[in-house]
Amino acid sequence: MTVTSQPGHDPSATSSDLARLLRPVVRESSVSEVAKRLLDHLSAGDIRPGTRLPAERQLAEALGVARSSVRGALSALDVLGIIEIRPGSGSYVRAGTSEFLPRAINWGLMLGQRRTRDLVEVRTYLEGVSARLAAERASDDDVTRLEAHLARMRKAGDVTAFIDADIAFHLECARIAQNSVLSDILHSIRALLQVWMERVSDIEGTVSGTLCEHDAVLRAIRERDPEAADRAMAEHMRMASARLQASIAPEADSRPGGAEHSG
């Protein structure tokens, strides 16, 4: 979706101006649409580097989406270096933002391209290591928290809640693994892939399959079985990758050259 700049834009626009310029997102709770909308305005030069963006609540109201969608979009833009999230202060436009926009496009954040598949491939191996270490190092309290995340996934009343609980489960595994570098890398990869999660959730069998796969990972960690945890996570990643590929393939096949453009 493309946003048309309104007349009278001022390069010195403030965060309040941005909130007024934004129009509601058509597809509710769409992380990718929110990220696209923000990128449209940032690339147009309406907001000066160093400008504080509106609060999550203001952005959510202006765009007509859930705050979780705004949070996911901001997280992805932060990972790409387009904005900086300062805990307790807010989100700020980085200096030289225009230089980062081509990088955002190249990463395939909004498009189904090869880099998205590459991220999935890297994540597959890292998630396996995370699950293995979690099984070796988990305490009873750690297992209880994982069980709570899985319970939230089962009780989720909408896609947004399900995705939030899904991500929380994986982040908890990384935390239990007690490896800060591994946790940081996985957090970044998930932020970039999150824009696809809603789209994948529309594929038949995704929710039930994801629940079964997470349950297998949880059982292995609960039993403190690193080998089983690695295998269960590998199977989950294999199925998750297949679902992502299925969501990308139709779009790629519709382009000139078909599969040649699918990466």
C-alpha cells in the first residue's frame, strides 16, 4: 500500500505532525503495513533525524491497528537501524535514515525474496542450539514459564495474541539457554520475520500444527533431554519454513519469470 504525501509537508515536521499525517491501515493488526506506512513517511523526508516518533498508543490510534502491530513494526525498523528505540524514552529517527532504506528493501522485509528464506535457514540452526541448551539448563520455574506461553497460544482469541505468545515462547527458550549472543541474534531474526507471521497464519493447519510442534519442544525441555529438544525444534523449524515458503511461492510465481524470481 502506497501513501500519497499531502501538500504542505515540512521537512522540519515533528512527531505530532507525523501522527496527524498517518491514515488508518486497511488490514487490521498488520505489522508489515504499519512498517510500510512509517517507511513511506520517513523516506519522504518529512521527519528530521533525531525526531522522537509518536508513542505506540498514538500510532495505533492514527493507523487504526493494535498496539502490538505498532510494536512489531517499530522493532523491525529498530533492528534495521532506521529508528532507535530508547527504553523509557521512546523511538527516534536515526541520523541518515535515507541511507538505511535501500537496506530495508534488500532485506526483503516487505517482499517475499531470497533473503527471507536465508533468514529462515539461519534461524533453523540457531533455534536448535537454543532448544538444546534450554533443555540442559532449564529450572523448574523456567519450564513453568514455557508452559504459560504455550497455554496463551492455546487460549489466543485472535492472530495477534497467538503470534505474541508464539514469539514469547521462543524468546523464553533463548533466555533459558543463558547465551546472550544467541539470544540477541535470534531476537533480531524474529523481528525481521515477524512481518510474515500473520500471512502464514492464514494457511490451513498452521495453528494446530504450530501448537503440536511447540508442545513437543516443551516436553523435551521439561524432560531435560537436549537431543530430543534439538530434534523437536528442528521439526518445528522444518514445518514453519514450509509454511513460510508456501506463503511466498504464490507471490513469486505471479511475477514475470515465475519460480526464477522466487530465489
